Amino acid sequence: MFARLFQFTIDPAQWDAVEQLAEGSNGAMRTATGFQSATFYGDRESGECGSLSIWDTRENLEAFIAASTPRMQEAAAGLLKGPPHTAIAEVYEPKS
């Protein structure tokens, strides 16, 4: 499995708009091949936000990123303070 950590900063006054963005993003991920789960988080005071999503393979994760990036950029226009940061890593699950 692979994880994607997607982090960004918003103006805290835009919190409601970011919640709507998360709802749309979650809906898109839920229909994508290989999607396992997602958690969204944010700090209402600082505007630091993000998501952690889990995917079955790196290929399916990268396919989702490629397909969704144009829509995400359009939906997030004017919300983000600077470019987002994305990290992808293999998931390790301890056996005990």
C-alpha cells in the first residue's frame, strides 16, 4: 500500500470553502481504482490543512493524481496560500 500526504495553507476565514473542497475530493477518491481510505485535517487558527490517503498501489495513486490535478487546481483557485506539498510513501504496517 501507498500513502499520499497532501498539505497546504489557507486563510482561516476560508475554512468553509476548504471543507467543501474536502467533500468533493473525498467523493472523487472514493470512486477511484485502488482507493482505500482518506483522513482530512486542519487547524482553524493557522490555516494549515491537509489529507492523508491510502491506496493499494503506487500506480493507482499516481493515476488518480494525474487525473484529478486539473480539477483540484480549478476548485482550489484562490484558496491556497502558496503551492501545496505532496509526499508519497510506502505504508509499513508492524506485525505486532
